[in-house]
Amino acid sequence: MARQRRVGNLLALAVLSVLVQRPMHPYEMASVLRARGKDEDMPIKWGSLYTVVRNLDKHGLIEAIESTRQGGRPERTIYRITDAGLEELEDWARELVSTPEREQPRFKAGLSVMGALSPDEVVDLLRRRLARLEADLAERRETLARELHEIPRLFLVETEYELAIQEAETAWVRALIGELVTGTFPDLAAWRDFHGTGHIPPQLTDIAERGATTD
């Protein structure tokens, strides 16, 4: 089970990770995080950056070391990571790498209600998804191959992981389309009959009524 963090926003994790490099002010933190594509690795709301920085400071995970001002620009406070912050970063990284968590992607939500559509429409929609997945995969593979010539693999493993997940999804979608097209998908006839008659077939009635009440 995930630990309760003093500052649980994943943006806090990203901030700690850049401050390991050297002290920075929040504007520079955001610039470095964007350059590294961290908003593609984790859900980041840039508008909450200053709140996250203040909370990290409040809990002693980072600390202000100086304030600077250039010309007419607003004053900028420079922060560094503390020993407690480094310990938090390392512990958080260990947890995320070692402990699987259930995730609920939007595709899973769509699959859970796919019976509302006819099998033929589902096949068409899945083919569209497959085409997009394959095109995106080809582009990402080229990008990763190019980046591996310039960037150490240590900083690209999250991209490798994302590609592996997308490759698995692509293979699964392709196989599901095959079952629907060849007719080997279980209860396909009952599903098709429901969309033809509007009546739930007897073999699916018990499942459809699961959890229903009569009072």
C-alpha cells in the first residue's frame, strides 16, 4: 500500500528530482521539468507549482537559501533540497518502482461498456484505434532510437516502458478484432441478437440483473 506522503502531489516528486541537480528557483524548476518532458511521465498541473514548492518548504523537504532580483522582474527565491527531502525522494522512488498499483485508464472504462454498441461498430472503432496505435508506435520507436544515440538509457527507461505497454495494447486490440471478425468471441451471437431485437438473451439476463433490487 502506498505511504501517506507529507506532500503527496507527484509534482512534488518531480521538484525534488530536479533539486538534486542543484538549487533553483520555481520558474527554473518548471523550465527544466518541461525540457525533460516530465509532464508526459506524470500528471502535472503547472498552476500548482508554487503551492507545491511552498508545501515542500513548509514540511522541511526543501529550503530557501537566497532571493534574487534582476532588473524589474519579481523577486525569485532559490531553493535547495534538504537531507529530509533527499530521503523522501529516495523512499518515494523505491515505492513507485517496487509496488504495483491498479490504474484505471479511459480505454478500460470504454471496454467495460462496449456491449452498448453493436459488434460491427466495435470492430470499426477498434480498427480505428489500432491504426492510431500503430502509427504512434512507429513514430515513438523512431524517436526513441534517435534519442538513445544522444541520451543515456537511464533517462529513457520510462519511454521504453510506455512503448512496451502500448505494444502490448496494440497486440491485444489486434487479437480482439480477430475474434470479433472470425466469430470466435464467446457469446458474440447473443450480443449481436441483443442489438437486433433489443431484448437481453436469457444466458446474459442473470449478469445484467446482478445487483438489482426489487424494493
